[in-house]
Amino acid sequence: MSNSALGRELKGDEAKLKGEAVNEVRSFRRTAVGGWITLMYHFVTAQCRPIYTFYFSYQAYCALFIGYEVTNIVITDAVEKAARAPTNMTFAAYSGCVMMDTAAMMTTWKVPMETKCIGTIGHQLFKFAESNRVYTGLNWFCEALCVIFVIIMAIELVRSGARHVGHGKYIAFTWKVENSVPHKICAGTLIFFCVLMVADFVRFLVLQYLAGTLMSASPFIQTILPAIGGLIHAATSLFKPAGIPKFDWESETFQEMHVFRKLGQMHVSNADFYHEIVHAVHEAERGNSSALDAFCAGDGWSTKEQIAASFQIKDKYQPLSTA
């Protein structure tokens, strides 16, 4: 056998093995275990993204902001000397100790709050209550809001009966949950919380400007801007829920649609994924079915005809969504 013939045979075997591997992956994703793995991965990384973006952005904002206030208001020369002198604490060790005490201000209700390195926490930052109680209360409220939000979405996900990320029931779950009253209440509260944090940051900038210390505070401002950006992104993501489409998405035909979702589409929201399918259906009606073919993965998955029928299109030039 010539080298060229042997090379063609090896390439053919390689392509065959690759095709078999792809089919095995597609088959696994239609099983109960594989379907739930991909479903939960997408639910956490895409559907809940605004929630944990808000949570981590808020944590970063508070840690940085409290640290700045503690360094510039709470810690005095006397407080620093009282903490460092007994053990000849180095500045590096003292800085680490201050960070630990600052973090504890978000989790401690005790009054008065005695710390190792920043003295006794009282009304240094707020006149109406002890500083640690204000920040702990806000932190607990933030955590409770995020947990309740995720629980509401998780309950609705289980009730939907969705089995994998390409299941019609899972796509319909997004429209149903994002337009439900509990979701709107949680989203509205979270948006209000974000607006409150941004307003507090604007207040800080105004006070720094009036005091003539805006330039000296610029390193801190640059450090905290990513956290502010995360809060704004979370708020804007939740501000407008997924628009209810015009076709009958509660019909059994759509609910039992099973389309293949590529790995590159795992981080795309269900609303955007829906628009990709609609675009593919429209292209197929115009004679180009290549995009629609990508959603059909063989046995166990919906055919092109079944996908098109799921949307019950009356006019191929009429948009299927209000968005």
C-alpha cells in the first residue's frame, strides 16, 4: 500500500472515530444524567448570572468602601499605636489585621464591637446606628435576597419539567419565570439595591470634590469602579425581562421540542438562543437550511419539520417575538 493510500485510510479512520465520539456526546446529553448536567450548568452560568454578578460586585464594593472609610476615618494615630506597640507589629502584619477586622464589620452584630487593630466600632461612620450593625444588616439582606431569588428560579425550573438545555420546556421556563410576580419583586428589589449603591458612590464623589480631596482619592475610585460596573450590569440585565413571544409557546408541540445546543451556546441566554432558532427557521423557509440543520442531531432530537412546526408560523416575514 502506498504512503498516500495509507494516509487517506488513516484520515478516514480518524474522521470516523471523531464522528462516533460526537454522536456519543450528543446521545449522552439526551440521557437523564447528561441532560441535567448541561441544564444545571446553563442555569447557573447563564440564567442566574445577574444574581451572582450582583452578589460578588456588592461584596467587592463593600469590602473596598468600608476599607477606605476605616483607613481614613476610624483609624487614628492613637488607634494604630495601641494595636502595634504591644507586640511591635510590622506594618504588613497590621495591614492584614485591619483587613480582617474590616471584613468582620460585615458579619458582626455585637455592640460594642471590639477589634484587634481598628479599635472599638461605634458611630464613627453613621450617627443613627453602629457601623458594624449597618453593614452587617445590609450584607445579610443582600445574601437573603440572592438566596430567595435563586430558590424562586430553581422551583420554577423543577416545575417546568425541563430535561436538557435544548428542551422546549426549558426555553419556555425563561419566559414564564421572568414574567412572574415573585421574579419581578426580587428583580425590582435587587435593582433598587444597585441604584442605592451607585447613589452612595456618587454621594462619595460629590463630598470628595467639595472637600478638595477628589484627586487624592482617585486611586481608590479607580479600584472600586469595576465593582460599580458589576452592579450596573446586574441591574440592567434584570431591568427588562425576556419578552413573551407571539406564538403559542405553551403548546405541547413547542414544549416537547428537542433541539441540539452546541457548547458555544451554553453561555447564551435562552432568549438569545430562541432568536437564533427563529432566524434558522426563517432561513430554512427561504431555502437555506444549513443553520437549522445545526439544531438537529439525529435520533432523539427534533427534525427540521418538527422545529418549524413548533413555532406555528403564519407569516414567514412576521417576527415571532415582541423583543
